[in-house]
Amino acid sequence: MSATQRLLDFARADHRLGPSTRAAAEHLLGDTLAVGAAGRSFSETTGLADATRRWGAGPEARAIGSGERLPAPSAAFLNGFRIHCLEWDAVHSQAVVHALSVVTAALGAAIDRRGGCDPEAALAALAVGVDVASGIGVASTGAMRFFRPATAGVLGAALAVARIEGVDRLEDVLGLAYSQAAGTMQAHLEGSIALPIQIAVAVRAAITAVDLAAAGLTGPHDPLEGPFGFYGIVEDGELARYTDTIGETWRIEEVAIKPFPSGRASHAVLGTLDTLLRAGEITPATVTRIEAFVPPLIHRLVARPASDDMTASYARLSLPFLTALMLADGRIDPRRFTPATFADPAIRALAAKFAITLDGNEDPNALDPQRVVITLSDGRMIERRVDHTLGSVEAPMSDEQTAAKRGLARELAGPEADPRIFDNPLSYFTEPR
């Protein structure tokens, strides 16, 4: 049996989630919906919501955070953008895939279009989609050339939607999803708003792939292992690295939650500073230098300098700016990503205290370990080794930190957001009203 066939058999199996897997799925669903609601206001300022509305109006599916209804592909697109636009969405760190973002947005639109869904079926589909998207990322061995959250995400999301829609032609669903896979790391390199748009495109493509297969259209049947398939064109890797053990563990239980609305690669440093600030061990005035020793992927993703003319999307990936904001405010608030903040001499002075150095790690996909060395004005040095970034399974957020994140997300979402997003996310997800 081919690795692709093992993947498809797993995707169509009648899964019953165990307690730990179900708990992880429900918790991560709530986190993803909360950050999507928080992203609503930013999506409105970009004009993206207006662009989406031009594609047609219809009552099929809800836009997270605002309650308006759009055709399912359009709602899926908008919700994918809202979930990822603040860089606050969960990520499978080993895979480097924001699987929840694509799968949740696609599933939500499909469930809405059907008028609702059994909660257990929804959570099973969510877990399957996240597993596939994350597993495809885990099977990759090289540095990213394409934007893996989108290219792997669309494959997992399409198979998840197919479960909800009752479309069993998964060979065609997978092939049609791969035929629409897109997203380049150039958007990340430039800190472009195209980055969350690539997530949005992947979400819409997942819905489209299932609709096309349901209508009888066919896709290539060897989209992962073929000579021009995913591991021939998009990524270096071998699918069997995932499928040889598929189903033995659920990848959704490995997903990390992001405490701060910024690139995941910034969180080891930000988490260290947050802990030291809360403990009173450092203040902005006592810190003279911060140096982070990091793997190459961290350097590649967030070692970009701050500047007066950077965009909010770029700033979310600028570790010098983010360390300055954490020192100044004690948190990362998306409302501070403005030209006035970027040009603030006090923020620029704090950013100048930060340095980042490659640590010699040869793994192109490693996010940790990292080492943070802080020099104080009295000559003392504080050194912290970060083996596991805050929010990972190995270093989970505390109840207090989780409540703080949900509280800020609720504040950013505003009064238009359905309160069930924060109080009963599974009900919101499966019972459209």
C-alpha cells in the first residue's frame, strides 16, 4: 500500500476521539476562533473584507467576529485571513504548519452551509484535518521555499471538509486541493500582508476542491508522491515519515498555542522577557543588551530590523521591535502596531539593545533550543536556555496566561462578536444561528 493510500484511509476512517485528543481539539478550536474574532478589526482596516464582499452576498456562512453572512467560499476566505492576520494562531512547531487556521476556517464554512453539525463529528474532522496538514509538514525535510501553512494546510482542510460534506471521493479531493496549492515564502521575507492572504486562499481552495469533487470532477491521483507531486515540487521530504505511524498518535495534541500576537519564532525571547518582567528581575531601564542565540529558522523568520516605515505585518515578524514593545508595555498589543509606535524614539532605543546570533544548529526546521542572555546596567548577566517555547505541549501556558490571551482577544473583537466564541466555542462552531 502506498503512503498516499494510507493517508486517505486514515482520513476516511470512522474515528472516535479519546479524552485527551478531544480535549485538545476543543481547546484549540476555542483558541482559534478567539484569535479570528480578534482579527476582525484588522481585516476591516485592510480593505480585504470589502474585497470579499464584492464576490457576492449570500446567507451560507458566518464571518467570524462580525456575524455577517457570505457564500461559503467567501466566508472561508475571510475567516482564514482573520485567524492568521495577527500572527496569534496555533502552530505545530515541528511541522511549522498553522494547521488549525486553515482547517477551522474551512470546516466552519462547510458546517454553516449545512446548517449545523454533530459536535463529535466536527471535532473528529478537525482532528483529522490538523493531523494530515501537520503530518505532511513533519514529513518535510528541507527548508521552506513555499509557505507550508498554506500548501500543507489546504490538503488537510480539504479532507476535513470532505468528511463533513459526506464526499468519499478523497483521491479526487486531495488531487484537486493540491492542484490549487499556493503560497510563497517571499511574502514572509518581505513581511507582506499577502501572508495571511495565502492562508485565506488555501481555506477557500479546500472548500472549492470538495465542491468540485462532489460535482464529479477529478484531480490527479498521485499528488503527494508523484514526480510532480508535493514532495517532488513543493517540499523535500518523504510522506512515509508521517504515514508509517499515522494514527498511532494524534498530531493535534502536539500543537502549540501562541501567547503573543506575533510570529511564533519570536516567542522564546518574548516569553523569557515576559517572565523576567513579571518577576521584577528586569526593567526597561536596567537592560542594556539582549542577545538571542537561535537556530537558522528563527534567524531567517524574525531577525529583521525595525524601521519607521515598516508595516504592521512586517513588525509582527521583527524581533528587535517586539522585544522593545515587550520591555516598554509588558505585553504585545496589536493596537500598538502603528506608524507612531514604530517611529517612537523610546521604542527605537529599546530595539537597538537587541542582537540575534546563529547558534550553529544544522536543523533547517528547528525552532528551539534557544538561549537568551541579558546584560544589566550593573554589569550582571541573566542567561536563560529555552528548550521548549512557551505555549508548547512541553511548556504550556498557565490558566492565568490563557485567560489573559482570551481577555485581550475578546477586547479586540468588540461587542459585535458572538459571545459564544469565547464562552462556548463548540456551540458557536456547530450551531449556526
